[in-house]
Amino acid sequence: MKQQNILIIGAGLCGSLLALRLAQRGYNVTVYESRPDLRTTDISAGRSINLALSDRGFKALRLAGVEDKARDICIPMIGRLMHDKEGNTFPSNYSGRKGEHINSISRGDLNGLLLTEADAYDNLTIHFNMECTRVDLDTNTAFFINHVTKKGFNVEADVIFGTDGAGSELRKSYYLERKFLFSYSQQFLTHGYKELEIPASKDGKHQISKDYLHIWPRGDYMLIALANLDGSFTVTLFLSHEEGEHNFKDLSSDEKINDFFLQQFPDALRLIPNIAEEFANNPTGALGTVKCSPWYYKGKTLLMGDAAHAVVPFYGQGMNASFEDVTVLDGFIETYENDWETIFKSYQKARKADADAIGELAEENYYEMRDHVANPLFKEKRKIEMTLEQQFPNDYFSKYSLVTFNENIGYHEAMTRGRAQDKAILNMLDDGTISPNDSPKDLLEKVKKETLAILQDDKVAGLH
């Protein structure tokens, strides 16, 4: 049965890790990717060239035996560093526990690492420049166009995985072929993003601290920056497409672009030498959340990663969630080997609520990053959370820590507990029941008691 032919559409991060893991399990795996091989062609073009890798992602990489190689190309970030309009900065660590941090990593470098690992397996073949156009669900046949020869061809397989991103052709075939009741939604934010760059200094060093994720929060919009290994930073502006006082549509000239950055992000502007040129040449990307159900058809096809549950990037969990998909699926393959219908059904039942939860959390975190991080009440909450994590590292985990540093807790549980804790702390701060100066033991007892009461009220109200 291990000689079954597995077809994977898409050799991005999720597809390449899935292919590697299935090959390690002994299946015959063939992957078709629409783009050229990113190891030999630069295809970044101003779109998400670095990402935040954290514990859930490392757990999946560990499963495939590539964790150490991935860590070698990471830059640890211990927290956020906020920049105000005057150029003042204030840090906010991600965790009060030692050693907990997220990692800036190049999308291309990590994807290339996984592809190179995959090349070592004789039972795994990856084809580039082959674009999927549709999937026939009855015959389990995928149809492709070869971008080099311009000719079409088709491939049959025992099992087909769609890891072909937010614009998935397999997902499109689910609703176009009308073989079953298929629910699908794609919600776009009114905001988009544009990537810029802070280059390395003349001696190849980082011009600002590489140890933080830099944020310039401005209420309705924000700028962020993540460090790269070559000393540069990838800078991303998140801004409304057309609404508000400042928006992408209005930034239509070099003068307007420079004036906007001079007013809002003067310290960043000093570090971006060709801002108007980069602004004109790099595309403005859309930000959306994809939800759909079911993810599978019989025991024949399965959607994974962004194809099933694309999220906005504000929790740094899109890649980690896609990698975690591989971990969860692998567990069911271990249990129900080759019974694909049971594997897929069990996988969706275990995973759907978590995928929906991280979609919600990612949207929530946008408002936190662009606005709440500068709020005095929020700063007091973070002080309390840091104290509790430092003093009681095994008893208290903030919502961020539950999501980011607890790979054995599902996203849905992390969201439910984390929201209740946030509400508890903010309510008690607001009414004066607690203060950051209280004894840590008293804080822990009060926060735990109030959190439990909120969780019980929410359960009665049917909120989770």
C-alpha cells in the first residue's frame, strides 16, 4: 500500500514539508509547482520575504528532521520594539520566561532548505513551472499547463493534496464541480500592505536592533520591520487601500510618499534611501482570511495550509499553522495508515476549530499591533503579564504565549483561555481591583479567579 501515488499541488512551505514527510513515510510523492524553482530564480517581488517562525513550526520541522538546519538561518526576536513619531522607542518582550522568542526567517531560504531536503528522496519528485488548472474529482485527475512548453497534460493519483495557497485550484474545483455541499468565504481587510527595505550599513551590519520586531503603531495603520541575515530589514507598511486620512490611493507621487513618511515615520525614513522608487516598484498586496468546509472529498483529496485556511499575517502564525497541519495529519496517518477517508475525516474534525481560531486571532492582533500597544491600559496589562510569567513560569501564560509558545495546546483553546485572561486583567485594571505594583501572588490569585468566572459565564452563554 505504501506504493500509492501521492500528488501534491504546490511546493510552497506547506507543500514541500508535507512532501518531505510523506516521502519519509515511504509513499511515492510527486509535487507540481506553478512557479520556477526559487533556489535558482528570485521570485520574491516584494511579497512576504521573511516570516516569524515559532514553536508550532519547529515542532513540525523536528518531525521531518530539519529543525536544526532551520534554526541555523533564524534571527531570534525577543519582543516588539515600538517607535513613536518623535523617534523614541520602548520594548515589550513576548514572554516573561527565559528563552521564549520568535524568529525572523527568510521565506525563500526556508522553502529552499525543504526543497533541497526533499531532493534526497528517490520516491519524491518535484516539477516546477507546472500550473494546475483544475482537478476532476471523480477520476482524481489533475490538469496542468507546462509554462515552458505551453502544453497541457494531466496526472492521475491515488490521493491529491492541495497546498496551492489562498487561490487554490483544488478548492476552486470543490465548488465548481458541485459534488457535495461546500461552504467557502474569503474576507478581505480594507487594508493592504507594501514591502520596503532598510539596507544593511556599509559594513554589512543591521542599522537598528535585530533582536526585536520593530513596530511603528499609528492607530489606523502601522509600519513593521523584521531583520534579515544579510544585515537588511524587510519593512512592511500596512495601510488602508482607499479610506481614512492616509491611504495607498492618495500616496500617488514621490512628494506625497516622502511627506507621509516624514510626518509619520521620520526615523524609518532616514534608513530607507530609495523610498519613492521602492514604493512605485513593489506591489500593494491584499490581506484576507479564507475559511471553507469540508477540506476533503471522500478519501481522495485534501486541502491544507492556506488553501484551507489562509490568515492575515498579524499573529505571525500563517506558516506555523500550515506546518502544524502536517504534524496533525501525520498523527492520523500513523493511526489509520492508508485509510485516507478516515484520516481526512479525523484530521478535519481535530483541526477545523483551531484553523478558524487562528484566523480570528490574526485579525484581532492587527488592531492590537497598530493601536493598542501604545495604549496606557494595555501597557499596564503587559507589565502584569510579564511579572506573572517571570514569577510563575509554569502557572501563567499570556494569550500570546499560549498561541506562540505552547505547541501542545490547540489554537482554539489558546484563544478561549487567552481572551478570558485579557478580559479579566483589563476589567480589574479599569476598576482598580489590581495594579502592576501588587504582589505577584495576589495578582495571580485574582487573575486566575476572575478568568475562571469569565470562562464559566462564556460557557453558559454558549460562546465556546
